[in-house]
Amino acid sequence: SDSDCQEELMKVHNKVKELTGVEMNLFRPPYGDYDNHVITNAKACGYYAIQWSVDSLDWKDYGVDSIIKTVTEHKELKNGAIILMHNGAKYTHEALPTVIEKLQAAGYELVPISELIYKDNYHLDVTGRQIQD
């Protein structure tokens, strides 16, 4: 239900705020699994729903070189790309410095997601990408 969905979101929100003092406003649905119900309820809780456009596949534990290649040669790597990497994946911490160096050498600037997303007059397409209305 809407109330259950919002309650679940706000329970985590309030716990993070209690522990860190941070008032979160970005929500990435776990596993990228979402529908209109999830997006509508996230918005009702003051969240902007986000998705990634480049999956590093770091969660598959293929190794450092695989992560680097997957990200830096990804067909969706372009201005505004959101790269999914997991802080708990086995090789991410080793791959990240090289990924960042290669992206910067290619002319990309790393910015917070909040600088990439639309906050008004947009909708999400079927891939989770924001489309300006």
C-alpha cells in the first residue's frame, strides 16, 4: 500500500538522519526494481528517484580489470551518465582510482548526482532515465 511504502522509506530516512544528521532526498530503488507505485511514493516522501545508466558489474566479482573496462568502455558512458558501483563489492576499491583517472583523462568531470538530475518538469522512461518535459 502507499502508506506501507512511505513508512518503509521514512523509517530508513529517519534512521539515517538520526545517525548522520543528513536529510536525504535521493532514492535508488534496490536492484533498480521500480514501478510507478514506488516512484510516486518516493516523490511523496520528498525523494527524487534515480537510476544508473552504466552498471560497473562490480557485484559479479570479475576483478579489477573487468570493472575498469566495463565502465570506461560502456556504450552508455556519456555526459550525464550515472555509474553504479557498490561500496561492498570485492574489487571496487581497487578499481575506482583507475576508473576515475581514465574518466578524467577522457574529459569527464565527476559531480554529485544532485547536479545531474532534473528536479522539476521531468518523467522517467522505461530505463529509469530522466527525460525533461
